[in-house]
Amino acid sequence: MNELFAADPDALDDWKDLRHLLSHFGPFTGRYLACYPNDWLFRTRKRFNLDTEINIKRVSLLLQVAKESRSVLQNRTLEFNDSLAWFDNAIRYTKPPQNKFYRVIAQEKCAPSTIDIATLSLPPTADEQIEAKPSEYARACRTICMLSPRLWLVDPYLNPCKRDFAPVLQALISEAAKGKVTSISMLSRHDPDRPLPEADIRRALADLRTKANLPKHVSLSFRQLDDRRSMHRMHARYLFGEIGGVRLDQGFQKLNRNVEVGPIAERVLTTLLTTYKDGQHDMKPELEVTG
């Protein structure tokens, strides 16, 4: 999850190569393409300046969609030396101590960390098993956390007061605090047999805000919904924003084993946003605490 690739614009022979390249990246695949160097979009568009008018329009549209969908990401900390070839610049970032690029896509495979664009074929999504510890949850969810103005964390058993949840939540909120977030909503199932004291939740949220360095202007809330008599049921566990999300097989718990994580499909994201952002569900609100 969240691997960052780099691709040489000069490896693209026609607009179909570009379409094929971009189809492998974005929030719905769980992997991303670096805008490397920072003018990668311009360089790629320029590559096709002598093509037919219709193909130039196709290239422009592909690049526009890639930018808007966050398939291509900027990282202005990565240096580029114009006196070196693109490949020589990029390959540096596949090695320690940088380790920024997972793979470099070029005209031929000339190193273990490179992929020949002619044979580019990645799995549809970047699902993986991770250790169920805070740092790994943060790694798997980092891009969505940092790019999303609004975040939702949905887990029927989520409890910020518990010691196996709090460190994971802190790690995720810390990542979000580095980005564009303005609102974080945690949602859990109401259990009438085990009610959570509002005062305990309020203290837990305050503790998370402090330890995660979450600015005061960012809304942080915890809600419980009663789904016992609802058509809508809270079952699967997700972290998501309006651009994409991550499915977490075992939710937000620290465990002594591996768990599965993967990107949320576009249709699933649409349903989640309709349910939790727009409030189009029949679950009964039971508790809401902000902190």
C-alpha cells in the first residue's frame, strides 16, 4: 500500500502508453505515481507536442484527470539535477537512505528496482498484509490521511479509551495533522449493554489531540450509532476521505498478528460517503462527543 513509483516521460511512445501507465495508479489502486521532477506533467505533455491535435487533447485530458484524482502526487523535497539523465536522477531515490521510489518505470529494465514500460503489468490493487501496529497502520493510510480535508474512521468496535485502539488512532491522526485535514469523525456501534461514559470519551479525544499534535481548528469527534433495527448495518472497518480510502480487515486495533488492508473500490467509497457524509441511513444516533 502507498508505494510511490516514478516514470520517465521519454518512455512514453503514444497516448495509449500514457493511459496504460496512469491506469495503475491512484487512491483506488493503493499506489501512486510521483510528479518527478516537479514539472513532470509539463514534460509529459510536451512529449506529445508534435502529435495530432486529437491525441494532444487526449494526453491533456489524461493528465488533468490524473492530477485531480490524486493519481500523480507532488513531492517538492526531491531534487532533480538537469545535467543528469532522468533515469540517473530517479534511480537514486530507490536506494538507501532516500528509499522514496518503490520502482522506476523506464524504457528498459536495467536494474532490479526498474520496470520496463513495455511489460508494465501491476496487480489491480495493492492489497497487503501488515503487522497490526501503529506505524504500519500509519504507513498504509498515510496518503489518504494527508490528502483528505475530511476523514471518517468507521469500526463497529472502535473505542478510543482502550489501550489497543488509542496508539493506532494517535498514529493516524498524527499523519492527518501533517496534511490538509479539517475534520476527523470516528464512528462506532452503540452497545446498550456496554455504554461508554461521555466523560471518558472526552478525555480520550483530548489526549489524542495533544499527542497527535492536532491543531485546535480541526474538528475531532466520536459518534455511536445503533444499528440493531436498521437496514444499514455497521460491519466492515474503513478509513476514508472524499478522494479514496483504506479497508482495514481488523479495524484500528493493535494486535500481535498480521492483518489485511487494501484500497476501497470507487463504488464502495460512493456508498460510504452517501451513508456517513450525507447521513442517508436509518441507524439511530446514540452518542456524539467532540474534543
